Amino acid sequence: MADVLTCIRELRRDSFALEDIYAFESRLKKFHSQNRYVRPKIRQQLQVLRDHGIIEFVGRGEYRILLMPQQE
């Protein structure tokens, strides 16, 4: 969850599209080289962030940031 949240922070916007996060796919593959299914994992982590009230799914691959936890 933390890696995808870091990518969202780097966008520096109030809303974003799934494709915006897919743009970080190569970096996430480097961090998690054992995971051959990075895109499904990205979608899963976006769901976790949604369930924690950090982002909201607006529809058709669009998301809105509700709460941005501070970086540690």
C-alpha cells in the first residue's frame, strides 16, 4: 500500500486516473521484482486505500484523494 501511496503523492493532484498510476509500473516492478502481476496489485492497493478512506473511486478508472497521510 505504501508504494502506491507514494506514487499518488508524487502526482501532486487532488484527483488522478488509474493510467496515472500505471505510469509508475516499471518503478514498482523494480521494487517488487518477484511480483509478475504488478497491474493487478496496483488495482488491489487502490482498493485498500479506498477502504481506508484515503481515496475515493469516482468511476471509470478515476479517483479522488480524500485524505493524504503525512510521510514518515
